Amino acid sequence: DEQLEEAKKQLQEKQQQFTEASEARVEAAALEPIRQDFRPPTPHLQEADAAEAAQPSPAVETPAARDAREQEEARVERQRRRDEREEERQREVERKAQHREQQREKDRL
């Protein structure tokens, strides 16, 4: 009887784990299109992906090719940082404008 009860308990636990895993997979699959909408590929990421895909195997890479690749990687990284700084500046401008608008509304009342 104890073994039967233990077996039932283990079966219930396995069923629960399976159900939770199935629900998580279904939820993840349902959310993936939404995630894709909120993560559009940025130009510098697309460039980095293209540069990475175009790279030959490091074992056959010539010094000149390695230098060119490293320069391209550095250029992409600089552009990424510029884009991030610009996005941050834009967020700051929007934040300040929103703050000024709230202050005007507050002063008006």
C-alpha cells in the first residue's frame, strides 16, 4: 500500500511537472510574435550579424583579413555606442519636455 501511494504521489508530481512545462511552452510560443514586435533588429545589430556571417574561419584568416575584420567590428561597436547615446539623449529630451509640461499643468492649476 505504501509503495502504491508513493507511486501515485510520484505520478501526480510528474503529471504536474509535465503540465507546467507544457503550459510554459505554449505560453512562450504564444508570446514569441509579441516579443519579436518589441525587439526589432537595429541596424548595428544587423551589420554585426552580417559581418559575423561573412567571417572566414579564424584558422584560415590572413593577418590582413583579421585586421579588416577587427576594424569593421570596431566601427560597428562605435556606431552602436553612438546610437545608444543618441537614444539616451532623445529619452532625456522627452523626459524634460514631459516634466516641463507637468510643471505648466501644475502651475496652471
